Amino acid sequence: MKFKNQKGQAVLIVLLSLSVVLIVVMFVVSRSITDISLSTKEENSLRAFSAAEAGIERALVIGSAQNGAFDDATFNTSVIDFAVGSSTVVYPISLKSGEFATFWFIGHNNNGTLGCTDETCFSGRSVKLCWGDSGTVTGPVPAVEFTVYYTTAANDLTKIRVARATLDPVSRANNFNSASTGVCTINEESFKYYTTIELSPAGGLGIAGWATPGILRYATVKILYNDTVAHKIGIDVSSTGSILPSQGVKIESDGKFGDANRSIEVYQLHPIAPTIFENAIFSSSGITK
């Protein structure tokens, strides 16, 4: 014999079982929807990034701003002169020991030659040099070698000369000149070490004619001792009243696919001789004393 309350318990058990099954089904469906949503967002993001890369490649080849499409995604690029007409510049790449940054003092004319026709050349008497990431405590303190390439007669490359200064914030047995430790800020970037280098003959690098546009060609800054931690380098010439010419171009590319947007920034700096030519001796094989 079955009682009414037993029938009610059976119905309750069935309802509870159905509820559990429904919860499990809803959870699985929810996870599936979430996975599909994440997969779609990831796919859109990858396509947007690929489109941004395609925009960079197109701008590098053609040399101007480009808009277009790639794999059903769109890209929009801009190409601007890097640091032209500025009195400050931060080299866009952090460097380790032995690597160097180049800062141009002479302009690049529209016809591809070096000169002061289409850009204003730097003709200041000093350069404030800043390096070393502010707050960095790991790794050896970096020193720098600052080299200026100049000519004794404008537009005469047969009379190229070199002037060099070596600077070290700490005392080491290297006969370098001392540099200051503190805070140097360039373009909202903070540096830990700095010094001001006089280019003129009056207590400086002894460059005669430094005030004549076209005499100063460019400077290289080689960083030393920091084998493990890369550091930034920047220069400031605002105290001289002179400005710097273009250091290259800055390319920005925005890629878009669906609701995803991705941006890439690339610097194409003016070409310079390979670093091997900075050495006094080089050989394809070992050198024996």
C-alpha cells in the first residue's frame, strides 16, 4: 500500500533531479557560450594585429601614410618625422653594453643628401646627455662614450674629424671623466645619470666652427658595463637655443577587425655605418699579438 505522502516525495525527488540536470545543462551551455565569445575575441584581436602589421610593412615600403585592408580587417597608418625641430630626443631603444645610439646634428634633405636646405641643422655649443633608467638598482652602473663626427669645412667630407668624451658616474680604473647622479627628465622620461658636454674649443671638445650649420654631422653614444640590464639614452639641447633635425620617422599603425583594435608603433631611424666600423681593428678571424 502506498501513501499519499510517499507519492509526494517521489515527485519531489524527480523535480530535484530535473533541477540538477537543468543546472548542469545551463552551466555547460554557459561555458560553451563563454568559450565561443573568448575564441571570437581572440580571433578578432589576431586579425586586427595582423592588419596593423600589414600597415607598418606597407608604410615602410612606400614611405608614406597608408590606409587599406588585410584579410577582411582594416588598417590606418601615419608617418611623421621623428624629433624634427625638437630640442630634446630620447633614443627609442634601450641599450646594453657595447651598443650605441645615434643622434643627428645635420639634416636630411628631400633629395636624400645631407645638408641644411630642407631642415634646420643643430649648431649649439653644448649637449646635455642623460642615461640610465631612474630607480634601476640592479646590474653595473653604465658609463658612456660620446663621439661627435664633424667636418672642418661644411659639405666637405674629406675633412671629417672625430671628437670624443668618456663619462662614468662611478670611480673605476678607466680614466673616464666623472658624471652626475640625480634626476634628468627628457620628454617625461627620467634618467639617473647626466652631464653637459661642451662642444666648443673653450673647455670642451675643441670643435672649431661648431656654430656654423653643417659643421656638426652627428654623435654616437656607446653605453658600457651594463651587460645584463638595458638602459635608455637621451639628449637635451634646449639651453643652446638651437634645435635638432629629423632623427628618422615614426610609424603608427592601427588595425581593426570587428570590435577589436590593435596598435603598433615603429621607428625607422636614419641609416648609419655598421657598429663594426667603430672598432680600431677588426678581422674575420682571431687576432694574435
